Amino acid sequence: MKRDPLDHKGLIRESYRIEGIVAEECRSIFLDWALSLPDGQDTQAAIEVMLERYATDNPDHPMTQVLRDGQKTAEAPRRRGGWKARPRN
């Protein structure tokens, strides 16, 4: 089986297969998935792909709602700190 570069651990795919999964569990899975995306991956684009792949057949699944919530709040990671953040004298 070929690994999906946007879900290489199969976290999102498997969350849709778990019977009785609740939103809290989906949020935890989503966070793990988002943190494991490849460096430089556009999170918004990855969420969009996951929604296209799973939401149509599973509109009432808690992971669908978590992905939609993530779509609203996801933004590109920003570097914090470094020389620009240090106070200048």
C-alpha cells in the first residue's frame, strides 16, 4: 500500500473508521496529524484535501467537524524569537 504524503500515519483515514469516536478524540488525532505534516506543507491545503476525501461520505462524523474547525483557524507557522525578537539597546 502506497503511503499518503498528507496522512502518512493514516491518522485521518483511521479516525473515520473508528466506531463511536467523539470530538475530543478527533481533536487529539487532528493535532497529531497536523504536527506530523511535512515541513513546508500548507496546512490549509492539506485540510482541504482531507475534507474533499472524507467529508462528502461522512458529513456528520466528528472528524469532519474538527477538520472544518481547523480550516477556520489554521495558518502557516511563524517563527518566533531569534535575533529580530531580541530587544535592541
